[in-house]
Amino acid sequence: MNRDFDLAILGAGSAGYACALRAAQLGLSVALIDEGPLGGTCLHRGCIPTKAWLQAAKVRRTVAKASAFGVDAQLGGVEAGQVGRYADGVVKSLHKGLTGLISSRGITVIPERGVLTADDGRGPGIETGGRTHRAGAVVIATGASPITLGLPIDGERIMTSDQALRITSLPTRAVVLGGGVIGVEFASMWVDLGVAVTLIEATDRLLPAEEPGHSRILAKELAKRGVDIRLGTAVTGAVATGDCVTVSVEDGEIDTDLLLVAVGRRPASAGIGLEEAGIAIASTGHVVVDDRLQTSARGVFAAGDLVSGPQLAHRGYAHGMYLAELIAQLQGRSDSTPALPRDSDIARVTYSSPQVASVGLTAAQAGPDAEVVDYHLTGNGRAQILRAPGERETGVARLVRRAGGEIVGVHLVGEDVSELISEGALLVGWQATPEDVAGIVHPHPSLSESIAEANWALTGRALHMHS
């Protein structure tokens, strides 16, 4: 059968390029199609540049309290353009490496806008310009785009996170609309860079998917640093006039220099030929898939943010690698049967200060019979070292266990706890019991001891905490 490729992938973000790399490893001929740069949103407009800005904010926060450690340091202003150049340098380095890696695997990159076309007997295809590239299988991985709530985004005064990462001067005042991951990260970043921030969230707490207690700790810590948090508040409109934005809320108006709309992202499933090719789309814009990420069109699969579930770059990687292995198996290139990771086993992190990291079930989701232990980081030596003298440590490590059984949830809040959540993912993903891992020796002093302490408490032998 005359086909151009074994696999054609529409979208070169986390899911798409991971799928391409793994498929090429398995011997498939691969086309990777995207009019944007390799790496997609995560590398260019999301994960990487955002965390670079957050690192700059952490440096400024550290300098501000240097004297408490006995170190003389002078806190000056923030040159946003220079921070942006630092972030761009990180992105450029990673993009160069990814481009070289894609090239070394023999993957055909087609830098054009693609549209899915139905199977004509030679397999489904992706049309670019006037040419259709037929393949044995197609993976759609076009990601997601910011939700704007119909507000008048102008990219200068009213913007999404895409534009906010490109600013060359910091505002004096900013309103952040949305108390999810993106909104919280920008609020934390900007207040640490010296911006007066108002954070507005329509629900009754920040980070609704996380443990309620950890959300409260985060809110208190942000408020201490000057963030004006308004929960249970809806924005009804916004108007930019000159150098000011007037944000309308239920009980009045807020004047600000900049409004960031950060209420989430919508699957980028429109305008790429999906419905015309017979693919079912949910009312939310997500592509409907089965338990193997197969769409309703034969030979067409979807991955990453197009599929309902947590919008995480590493979930995209996992989907992409899984599909590469599945398609290789279906095409007789591999004998192994891959397993699709469960969403509940995939860790999530909010890189604010403090950080919030979790994997698995919350205490409420685990049910009334679950065993829950909280280890407060006030008893952890490394956590105390990271705090300036006189600062109260508010971090917590929570482990959730089925009654007498396996660990089903690990939930952390505190400085740098993102580095611990991979251990949590191992515990939850491998369905370990506290007794299984009680003998693992953690280095001292380290934040990882907090997981060990909570685990010991679940086995009835708490060491550095009251039982």
C-alpha cells in the first residue's frame, strides 16, 4: 500500500515530539507537522519560560532577606527585559538540542499548518498546503490555547500568559484573573518581583484540585507577601483606557495597569479537520477517545491536552511514548504491549512560593476509611535551613493510605517540594504499602525525610513527630 509514512503527527509540542522520537527509535518512518517551532507551548510559551521567570523571582526574594542570613546584599530594581532575555536563553538552548535530536532520528519535519483528512484506503492523512501526507496511523497532538472568557485581549493591557511572558517592563499594579496553576504562579512571581498583585478566583479557594488545607497554606503565604486575594469573586468585564485597565467585579471596580486572564486552557481541536474526518468532539472541545487513545476514526489517535484530563506536559510525554509503542505493535514492529499511565498516577506541581505538589487521591477522594498522616516541615532540618531566621515554616507532607493497604496519595506544600513528588509518584504508581518502603534510608538533612517520617507514622512508629 502506497503510504508516505508509517506515522504522521500533527503538533510538535510535548506529546507530539515525544511520540515522534519514540516511534523513530522503534523503526517507524515519521512525519512531524506543525507551523510553530518544535517544542510547542511548553518550551516556548509555558513551562520553561514561566519557570525561568519564577527562578528570577526567587533570586530577588532571596536577596531581599539576605541580611537575615548575615550576608550583605543590596536589593535594586528588576530589569524585565533582562529577565526575558535570560528566559529566552534557556528556551533557545533547549530548542537547539531538541532540533538536533529530532534531526538525528531521521524524523521528517514539515513546518506548515496541517489539517486532518479522512482515510482514502491508504490510511488517514494530514494535508499541508496542496499536499496530503498519508500514513498508517495519525496522532493528533495540537495541545490547548488560553481561555479568554470573551474579555478584550489586546496583548498590551489585557493579556493571556502567552503575552505576559513577553513584557519588557513590569507593571506597578496587576490583576490576575484565575486561582489555578497559571494564575497562582504569575501572582507569586510578580509579587516577588515587586508588583502589587490582586488575585481573583471565582471559587472559594485557590488550586481547587489540591488538598483544601494546602490551598489555605498557599493563600496565607501569598497574602503575607502582599497578594490581595479575592475568593468567590467573578469578573464581569474589563476595559483598557490609555495606561489603565478597569476591571469590573460583582461589588465594584478595580483599576490596574495590567490584567492577566489565566482561567485555564481550551483544547485546540477546532479548525483542523477533525469533525470533517468523522472524529467525535465533546462539548468541552476535547477529542473523544477510548482506553487506547483511539478516536472514532480508524487509525487516528489523540494525545496530550486534547484528551480530557490534567493539562500537563509530562502527561503529554507519557501519551506520546505510549502511542508510539502501541502503533509500532499494531504495525508489527514491536512485540511488547504498552500500558497507558493512569491520570491519577501522574504528579502535578504548582511552582509558586510555596510550591504545591501532589499525586494520587486526596483524603476526601480516598474516602472516610482512609488513613491520613500530616508531617509538618517545622521538624525537618533542611526546611528550617531554607527559611530565613524568624520565618515560620508552614510546609506539610501528607500521605494518604487505604485502610491497612497501599499508599494512594502524596500531597506536599512548601519550598522546593516539587523535587520530592517523583518519590510520591513511585509510591502511588507501584501501589506500595508503608511497610514495603519503611526500610528505605533517606539522606539527612533533606526534604525527602518528610516523606519517610510520614510513612513511618503510617506504620505506627513515628520518629520525629508525636504519635
